[in-house]
Amino acid sequence: MRLVRGADGVRLKLDDGAGGTVEAIDAMASWWCMIHGYRNPVLDAALHEQVDAFSHVMFGGLTHEPAIRLAERLVGISPEPMKHVFFCDSGSVSVEVAIKLALQYQVARGNNGRTRMLTVRGGYHGDTFAPMSVCDPVSGMHSLFTGALKEQVFGPQPPSGFDRPDDAAELSAWASAMADIAAQHADEVAAIIVEPILQGAGGMYAYSPACLKVLRELADEHGFLLILDEIATGFGRTGTLFASEHAGIDPDILCVGKALTGGYMSMAATLCTTDIAHTVSSGPGGALMHGPTFMANPLACAVALASIDLLLSQDWSANIARISAGLSDALAPAIELPGVKDVRVLGAVGVVQLAGPVDMQRMTDAVLRRGVWVRPFRDLVYTMPPYICTDDEIATIGTAIAEAIAEGN
């Protein structure tokens, strides 16, 4: 553990153990959420303005302007069918809400036997119980809870490679396997849930947009809902505002979080279609059975509005392309290093995959000596930097990772 004394822009000020501080570029954007960096004056001002009015009110029987405006903004920028918004405390809770929505929807339609989720291996959706049940049951981090979690339906992991040709034999075989599983469990499954295009904490694993099209078709064929978990991929991280745009498909339910508030507050949202909202509201219970105390917290709503406005006020797409090109250039030499299995970049995500497990402590220290903070895991040394990083800072991140790996893992 390293003590943080302060943070500003893209830099952390860490206690050096001798009464001083050392600065490091935060190449993780604090687990991918601080897209505008630390102490951003626009986001700071939004919080100050809101706290001077009121910091919190219950969101039952009451509403407030920041929540109304944020809901309208999310509906305006999200895929077209998303017309209804449920505010949540965190990304994990947004997945809980999405699964509840799917289950209540199927019950309201008389499909009481549809109580399971269909997903793919390699995914990660959060640390509360329903999300844990749709994380990879073997290679994920929740195997300790095997037997306590709902048994979901798992298909094979999509073939790797974002730019894989759509007619690749491996892709066709995967689509056929998913079709067989969907047909076999058609009467049990309420919804398909996946991270679109990029599986994050499950391994920084990118796959073809064609796979999303397959899942959309299977959902339509069998009456499943399609839930897209864009908690990590939303708000530009993969090069489009939402990762589903790469495939040109729309979800029935959408989960967003992390960068939603620019990393300032814990907040997420679950969006859905009008059909789902009205069906659930007219079914048993008369409403979605969920109501967290801090849902639609005014401070979080205010800073989320400011974060979205700040992102969209810029040519964010060109900026992500700039970061992507910089990461590609800086990380490219790593592919020639001993012990490196793969180097891949997708949008503002750069990954070096090793041939074996990473020595996290040694690697963290080696990169930090070069002025960069990373948090490796499994066999991966990766970066998802703040969007405000300069070209020089992106180059520093990539070079520090490559040089640290070259020292030996």
C-alpha cells in the first residue's frame, strides 16, 4: 500500500517514506473512472455549487433538478431505445438492477420459468451476488462462492481480436455453439448479459463486434433481453461513446458507471426500453423492486452532468484516437521482449500480456521508478489512462511499462 498525499491533473503525489512525496502519472485513471483527471476545475465547481444548495435527499416521492437533467442527458446520448433511467449506487448495483429488470419483465409476461442469465466465459460484472453469478466461474475471482451463487448458463468466450474478419471460421464455430446453448436453454433464460467488445477485469480481452450481432440475433429469436454492461467501456473508452456502437446494435438494458461522474462520486445507472419499463410497472409489484438510499444523490448527479458535458464539449473521438496511436507506438517494442505473449491496444486501453503470471509487486515498483502508477493483475500489465494525458505522458506510460517488463518479471 502506498499513501496518497495529493493528486492533481493526471498525477498522484505519493508518500516517499522519508517525509516527502514522489509524483507518478496515474496510468489507471483510478480503475478507469478519472477520465478528466484530478482536481478538474469544472467538476470541482459543479460539486461546490450543488453542496451549497443541498447534498442529498431521498429519491422516493421526491425528485430534484440534477437527477432530471442527468436522466434526460443519458437518454439523449445512449442508444436510441434507451428511454428510462434507474439511478444506482455503483456499477455492481447497476448490474443487480439490470438482472432484476430482466427477471421481473419475464414474470410480467408470464414466463416464470425464465430465471437464469446466459453469458460467456471470461466476463466480469461486479462483486455483489447477482453480478458474481455471471462472472467467469472458473478463471474469475469469485470461485470461493461456488455453490452459494445462482447457477447461470455460460457459453464459450468469444474468439479474441477486435478486428477479426467477420467470416472467420473460429467466429462461425463460436456463433454455432452459442446458438446451440441458447436453444437448449430457451425456456430457462431471461436475458443475455455481456461486456460489449472488451472484457475488462476478466482479462482486458477484446473481441469482434460481429459477436455482439450474433447475441442480438439470439436474443430476438428466443425472446431473451440483451443486457450490455458498459460500466468500463462507456463514455468513449473504446473509441465510440458506447462500445455497442462498434457493432451497430442496441441493447434492451444498458449499465453505465465508472466514468459517469468522472470518478468523483460512486454512481451508476441502468437504462432500459419503454417496453421493459411499462411491462415491469404493470406486472406483479407494480414497480422495479429496488430502492437504494443514495440513488440519484444530488452531488453525484451534478458532477455526472458536468463530466458528460465536459467530455462532449471536446472532440473526444479524435482525442481517444490520439491516445490510441500514442499507446500503440509506445507499447509496440514490448512484443519483442522475452516473456511477452501479446500487445494490444483498443481505444484508450493498452495491454501487454505476459506468457505467465505477473509479479505484481516487482512490476508495480519497476514502473513506479519510472514515474508511472499501474496495477497489474494475472498475466497483464495494462493502462487505461485519463483522457487529458498529453502525448508526452502517454509516451512515458508506454515506455515505463515496456522498460519495466524488459527488466524481467
